[in-house]
Amino acid sequence: MLDLFVEAIPVVGLPGDGNLVLDPPQVGLSRVLLRRLYCWLRVPPISGAYKAVIDTGAPLTVFPRQIWDHQFRWQAGRDYDELSVAGVGATFRGQVLGLRYSCRLARLRVAVELAGQDAKAPRLRLDNVVCQLADSGGLQFVILGLWGGPLVGRRLAVEPRPADDLAARLEF
């Protein structure tokens, strides 16, 4: 189990704490909490950990070029195999969290590990992740999408906590 990090999302024109109070309240729902769930991602034996945001609306995991190319220095045929999409090809356009980018589809040959708040807790090791390797676009962190490895066969639990916040965990 990974205890995830939970952070308020700053949105222009909305309350700074990310708590949207509904007026009038709905049955069983008086507020909406704008929160981002994330964990740390590592690629042993490369040192360092990188922010990985969980986005269940993203179909695949996305690695920004700054991370997969400049930090990890992944190479086709050694660290990943390029895949193609039937009728589209190997390079296509993607969009997640409002950011547009060009990318290639890949299956990783290297394992990635996810770690939560407790640095001593077991890490979730992911092998053969199918992902998007972004070539351009302004992504600043890894996005963990629904398919291709990280969330398949696992349970994401989000629960209310006192003081207007949430607790979240990824069970495996």
C-alpha cells in the first residue's frame, strides 16, 4: 500500500484552499475539494525521485522529455521499445491536464518504482509499463494514467479527513 501525497490545486478565480462550497448544498455533498494525488517515482539504479501525479482520466502514463530523455537518458531498443497505433503510426498528439504535447508510444524495458509518504514502506514495482514519451509540451512531472501498468488491478482509495482534507492510498 502506498499512502499518497495530497495537495490543494491552485486555480485562478477560485478559493485558495481548493475547497469549493456548494450553494445550495446537494444531498450528501456540500463541498468539493480540488486536490492532486501524487507519489514519488524512481528508476533504479538511477538516483533521484520524481513527482508522479495520479490522473485516472489519463489513459496512459506520460513521461516528460525532461525526465525520460534528459534525466534518465532512455534509448530506444535498450530502455524501451517503440510501439505504433493502428491507423495513426508511432508519433501522435496527446493532451492531459490541459497540456498538449507530441509523443511516441512505448513499452518500457526498465522497471519503475513508486513510493508514497512512508519512505520505509514497500515500493510498488512496475515492469513493462506502456506509456507515452512526450517530445514536447511543457509537462513538468510524470502523469500516472489509468492503463498500461500503474493502476491496473489495484485499488485507489480516497477518504475524507478532519480539517477539510483527504487521505488517499494506492493498494497493491
